[in-house]
Amino acid sequence: MTMLAERRGRICTRCVMDESASDLAFVDGVCRYCREAEYFRAQKDQAPDALRLQADTLVTRLKREGRFRRYDCVMGVSGGADSSYALLLARRLGLRPLAVHVDNGWNSELAVMNIERLIRTLDVDLVTIVIDWSQFRELQLAFLRAGVVDLEMPSDHAIIAGVYRTAQRFLLRSILSGDNSATEVGLPAGWNHRKTDLRNLRAIHDASSRESLSTFPTISTLGLVLRQRLLGQRWTPFLSLFPYVKSEAIEILKREIGWRPYPGKHGESIITRFYQGYILPRKFGFDKRRIHLSRLVAMGQMSRDAALAELEKPPYDPEVMAIDREFVIKKFGITEAEFERIMASPPVPHLDFPSDEQLLQKLFALNRVVQRVMERFA
């Protein structure tokens, strides 16, 4: 059960990112994530009025579109800080969101309690999509056995599909999320896979499972494009439109909702905290905390020394990790020996399985052609 050493190498002089990210590039000792954050901060600092106008315009439009409906928009909630604060902020601004939660069977008790308090205190209606555990177990287990990096892809795929389907069901076009550029950044190459690659998801599933995915919520890349183009559905990273300091948001949630924080990012899900805190460092050689902490450092929300001190600690409490490990193995219905074989097997790239990556590139190319034609005749 010994953890493998994280692949560290050279480390950025401003944040805590290192060469465990294979695509990291340094300029005068500073990594590209810091430079991207500097650009983002400069844009926000130079145009706060423009950002505020963008937020006001969005809220006004949503209220206008929803004036004859019960809801203005759809918002996914996980019980985590970002989605919870986004919902609180939407209610403060007078919006009437319909909350959607996708239950994949891995919620912690604290997550369930936080969602209940959030919904009750904010007086928001909630749609819960419960994924068939037999199908989801087989899908996640197929990913685990395949040796691909993104064990969270099935959950994230179901969330995206579930939220879009709910929006269509209630004839709503706008989806607001807790995604934000203040504390989140695109992951390094090889740390995850595109969530809407339905062909890849099915290929990995079919490689080791005969279980049907008949009730599992799915959405293809092409389907997503058609929803956006034909149905006018829009996914907006809501928190990116506002000043967002995560530590302050957590204090507000605790005070106004009775929300309780989790240890670590995405600690609301048992499988997510085990995947990020145990499977990734041991099997894939990187600690996902690095990118999250680096973003906070780059955005001025944490000191570099504090981030380095955080990384000296285990990904999460060793006693909780041991309990989670036993629970995960039992819930998947596999033996200790099989789990150890999976952990010892070499990682396999997602693109070793069929993918719709080529289709996506063709869609990008087509979009560029359409944009050039429109510019020519504008």
C-alpha cells in the first residue's frame, strides 16, 4: 500500500507546479500557468466595469426569458463550495434557478446534508437524477481496469448530460455552473480526458463489460453542438463573472446556509477524494492538488509557502484514506488482489481506445470556415 513518489522535477519559482505536468514550459523560472493567471488578473483588473456589465446583462436576460416560466435557468449542485456559492449568488441576484443533482452512488453524508441545507435555505426546487448503480459500477470499473487516467469522466459526463436534458425538459436555455477562472484552470495534458467523448466512454466500457448503459445519461460531442446551435442552450461559468475568493465564499456559506466544508477539493464525493488522493499519485505519478493550489497562489488567494506546506501533508487523512480504500474495493465488488493488480499495471492513454477526437477537429475546422465566411460578408 506504499504510495509511489510523485514525479516532481523542476518547480515554478512563483507557484508550486512542477514537471509532473509533461507540457509545462518555463520562462525565467515561471511556468505557463502563472503567466496565464497574470493575463487573466490583468484583464479583470483593467475592466471591472465591463465584467460587472456582463453579469448584469446576463441576469437581466435570464429574468426576461423566464418571466412566463417557473424558473430562469438550470444549475448543477454537488454540495461542493463552488456550485453551492454559485447557487447562493444566483438567489441573491433574484434569479429562480432549478437545481439539478446527479447522484452516482458515491455521495458522502456531509454532501447530502449540505445539499439539503442549501435547497431548504435558498428555497430552490431540486431535480435529482439517480444513476442506476449496477450500470454505473460496471462503467467505472471498466475505466479502472482499462488503466486510463480519467476515472471521473463517467461522473462528469453524466452530470453534463443530466443538466442539459433537464434544461430541455423544462424548456430552459441557460445553464449556470460553478466553474470559475479564479480557482480553476485547464489541467495539464494527460491528466484527464474530454468529458463529452461518448465514443471513448463506450469503447472503454465495452472492452470489459457486457452491462447495458441503457439508462445512463449520455451526450455526444455532436449532440452538445446541436443543443447549443439548434436549441440555443448555453453553459455559462457563472462565478467567472464575479470576484470570487474561495475562502470568503466558504465563510459566507457556513454563516448563511450552515454549510460544512470538506477536507480537500471535491471531498464531497468518496470516489473523487480517493481517486485524486490515492489512485492518481500512486498509479499516474502526479498530485492534482498542485494545479489547484498553484491557481490559488497565482490569483493571490494563497501564499506559495502555504501551498508548499500543504503539499508536504498527505493528500488526505491517512486513516480516512484507509477506510475509503476498503470501502471502494468492497463497493466495486472486486478483491484486494485485483485492485493491487490494477494499481500495478501501466497507465493506458485514452486514445488507445476509439474516440471522436477526429470529429471534434473537423467541427473546429468547419467553425473556422463559417467564421471567415461571415466576416467576409459582414
